Amino acid sequence: IIINSRIGDTERLITEERIGVVVKEFSESFYATAIEELLRLLSEPEIRLRCRKVAEAKFSLESGAGRYRKVYESL
């Protein structure tokens, strides 16, 4: 995953879970650093499993519906 910085809480999620790279600056040198970091992540054997676990935990329909239900019930 490659994202720009300051996109809601996505930057924190990507960084904490180590599932991608956050582009904080639009410069050639920073892009080079981001690509190196991404290649390191891709070389980790468990990267695909980590990405899948985060996607299922944070972005699945079931998980999202459950969170919305809790919000509505609290109102």
C-alpha cells in the first residue's frame, strides 16, 4: 500500500501495522526512499498475511456494520 500523508487515520494504520508506505513529501529523493521501504516490506514473508488481517479487521463489511450498529444503539 502506498498512500499520501494526512488522510484521516489511514497514515497511522499503515505505519503501525507495517502494511505499506506513507508518502509525506513529493520529492524525488523521498520517492526513492519510499520505494526502498516498500521493497523491504515486500520481501517480508508475512506481509501478505498482515495486509489481509488488517483488511479483514478494519474494512470488512461485517466489521463495519457491527461498528455502525454499536453507534446507532448508543444513540
